[in-house]
Amino acid sequence: MISEVKIFAPASVANVSCGFDVLGFCLDHVGDLIHVKMNEKPGVYIENIKGYDVPKNPLDNVACVAVDALLKSYSSKNGFSISIEKKIKPGSGIGSSAASSAGAVYAVNELLGRPFKREELLDFAMVGEALASGEYHADNLAPVLLGGFTLVRSINPIDIVSLPCPPELIATIIHPKIELKTIHSRAILKDDVSLKKAVLQLGNLGAFISALHTNDYDLMSRSLKDELIEPSRSILIPKFDEIKNGAINQGALGCGISGSGPSIFALSKGMLNAKKVGIAMAEPYKKLGLEYDLHISSINKKGIKIL
Amino acid sequence: MISEVKIFAPASVANVSCGFDVLGFCLDHVGDLIHVKMNEKPGVYIENIKGYDVPKNPLDNVACVAVDALLKSYSSKNGFSISIEKKIKPGSGIGSSAASSAGAVYAVNELLGRPFKREELLDFAMVGEALASGEYHADNLAPVLLGGFTLVRSINPIDIVSLPCPPELIATIIHPKIELKTIHSRAILKDDVSLKKAVLQLGNLGAFISALHTNDYDLMSRSLKDELIEPSRSILIPKFDEIKNGAINQGALGCGISGSGPSIFALSKGMLNAKKVGIAMAEPYKKLGLEYDLHISSINKKGIKIL
């Protein structure tokens, strides 16, 4: 029986303009490294945090509360110590809490001999998301655990649809180094939306999903719209309109807020386009002197992996 | 040059539970017969109406106003006389006005030597729909003109996605013989909906569209839900809950309001199931002594056809 495991828990982009709270995709290269050891001391605790700072108190740590939820469904006389090399900045909008929550439950599930399927781990990982954002949601967790593009049809009961991943799709992500907590960018949203805008969103999401199935990049481009959330949330992100226009002008298929921001994502056809788009997206922050990270990534079709 | 044409303009089911105002599919067998003659007397007029009664005054007739819209984009020195054998009852919820509007513009386009593609005819046919319901919408028109399942991504500009049609899908439609005008069943809807319910609808629509692409009947079944519109509209339809429960208990994949009602549709896997579902759906109206029509139909993949 293995007693420790190291995994890579990738970053992810949720919402993807047309799919608020339901659509997401998984990134390559960017992600947390999580090392979990099974030992004889019961309980779940943090052994070590490197990189970006996150709480070490298990009650405040998304990875610990997620693992604790798993252990309530599958009891073990063993305990688990978690070390995280936190490479995704919390509050950056690319699924920092999802990577830690999903990664930790994935690792513990491996150490326990895999009692749960990947999709079944979502219920536990969502407890981590609820701690981070105040709400249960799986739009980052699903692509992290299952890879590729995913659609959350329902979280209660959990029902995830794995979507096809067009081969030439490349993501460009810019992360301005300001922190925007999901809990705050959720607070800006109204409880109600106009039925007219909901209908527009239905049309765009439906078209985008069909386009993923048919590799129709033009239709993807026409569908990557968000009239529901972006107009109110984008005001929290410096230079959003300018960056979006820059990306579209350089040929991006679409561009919008990544998750709850402040990261901005674009999707492009091919690596060359994605790089040009990245240069355009960085320009406004360069001028402004605002620090940023820029990621250019293919879509990660596998999700979490054991190292 | 041909100077007259006869066409079959099929009935259709819009909304399909999870796709309010965007999703629709086309029926076989049920539909209007439209006969259009091109002649030297300018203008558009009704020569004859058989079957269900509709206005003969061109200004009040959806077919005439739709053709008139077409002729504003493609002028002709000729005129057109329209005869309709109206087999779809107006206000029944299976696209009566859509069949007449789309059918008439389709026929006139043929007589003019086909200056417009099928999809381009939607803009003209929508003028007929606006007369009937007070709003421009294409969720019935698109399946009538293009066949199969369609998604209306946008009506301005018009952007329709033709969706795949799983081979074993069969529709059962029950039409209680009460009239419910679209304009009235629209009036019951609120301008705003809760963001939570909109998100549920996004999840269901996205999953249903993915399921059409993958022939996943179980996922279709889980996705044929409507928390947005059905709860308020279904109170206008006698025995709705009982009929829906009957359909589901007999194995229907899903059941909901057809368009704006009062017709109720169910989708089943295979003809045998669809027939059993039909018997169950008719039961409450039989007991009540309420007259009804029952249609059992495969999905019409071609849409309008020339006879």
C-alpha cells in the first residue's frame, strides 16, 4: 500500500463567457503541486505551504475541509498530512481553491485505494469551494478532476458532462496582480436577471457546446458572449474593455472574465494566434505599470495527474 | 418559370423544456397545406382558407405579412394569392403561425426562383410571428424551415444552429381543445428571473445539446427540465401535472409544455414507448371529457417540403 503521493492539480477557467456557473476548462502547465502522506496520526493537517500563502489552520484550509468531507463518507483510522506548493495565486480567477480542494481529495482517494471515482470526488471538493466562496459550485472543480471542457448540469445531485475539446483551441490568460476574492465578485451580482438576457445566454451556451462537438471555430467565436454577468463584473477589473478589444482585434475567438476575475481569458485557434493575442492583452498593463502574469496554454485533456 | 407551388408546412415544438425561446424541433405528418399562385395582379392576398379559421384580411394574416416582408427585400412586379388548408389549430402551441408564415415565404421564394436561402427566409417569416405573438422569435420557424432540432443563437442578426437528431427519438403531443394565444401565455411571464434558475436552465440546455450530439438518451432525460417557465405557465393548462407524471411513469424521456401551450409534448425512445406514453397522456382528458388531439411523430429532418 502506498503511503504518500504527489500530484499536479491544474488551474482552470470557469464560466467561459457564455456558461456562468456551469462551463469550465482545464489548463496545462499552471497548477499546484500537492504532496499528501498517509500516517498513523488521525486527522487532516497541513505540513507545509510553499509559494503563495494560504491558511495553515485545517479549519480554514480548503484542501483540509475537502479531505475531511471525504473522510466523513469513507472513514479511515489513518490521518493525512498535506504539503502544498501553491503556484496558483488565491483570488486570481483561475481556480486556485479548486486546484487545492480537488487535488487534495484526489490524492487521499489514491492513498485509500481509490474507493471513489473521479466524478464522485466532486461532492467532497465542493466543500472546499464553499469555504472559499460561500457557495457550492463545481465549474472549476469538474475540469480539474475530469480534464478538458466540462458542463455542470447539476450540483445536487452532481451531474457533469464531459465535452469534446477542439484540437486547435489555445487559451491565453492574463492575471493582473490584484486580488479579487470570489466572495466579493459574487456579491456584485444581482439575484435576478432579465429573462431576455437569460435567453441570449441560453442561445450562446447552446451554440458554443454544439460548436465544441463540431469543431466549428466560427460558431465558437460568435457564441463566446456574456450579457448576463460581464457587464457588471468587468468594472472590477482594470482595463478590461481595452484588453478584450485588443484580444479580439488580434483574432481571438473570444475573450472574457476568467471565473470571477480578475484574470481575463481568451481562446484562439492555434498557438501563433494565442501568442499574438497575449501580446495585445498585456499591452494595457505594461503601459499602466501594473504587474501581471501571462499564461498561454493548450487545453489540458486529462486534468489532475500523479507525478 | 413555375407559376404555382403547393407545399407542406409542418408543425413544430418550441422551447422543449430546457430551451425557452431558443430550442425547437419539427414534426412529421401534422402540418398546413399551402398553395401559392404567382399572377399579374400585384400584392399579396388570401384566395381561400380551409380547415381552421384564420383572418382573410392580408394585414391580419401572418402568411401575407411575412410574404410582404420578403417582397420589400426582393421586389416583384407579380402578385401572390395564397390558399391555406389550415390543419394546425391556431393557439394550439405547435407552431400554427410559424407553419403559415414560413410556408408562405418558402413558397413565394420558390416561385421567384429562389433568391433567398432557407435560413434567410427566417427574417421575413418572423414578421408573421410578431403579428401573432407580439414578439419576434424564431424558435418554431427555424425547425419548420431547416428541419430536425434547431437552436436559435440570435435573432438579430439571425444565427441558427442545426443540431443532430438522435434516430430513436419520437415525439408524443397532446392538444387539449382549448385555445391559448401565445400573446396571453407570454403575458404571464415575468420580465426578470432568478439568476439561480437561469443557471439551472443553462446546465440543462447545455447538457441536452451535448446529448443530442452523442445520442445519450439518459442525459437527454435528465436535461429535459424547465424551472424557468413551466412552473408559471403550466397553471394555464388543465391537468398538466397529472399528464406529465403519466408520461414520465410510462417511460418518457421528458415531458413539458409545447411552445406556449396548451399542447403538451413528450419525447420517448422508440415508437412503442411513444405510443404507451400517448395513452397515459390522454387518460386525464378522457376522464374529464375534454376533447383532445393526440399526435405521435418522428422528428421531421427535412422541414417544409414541396408536394
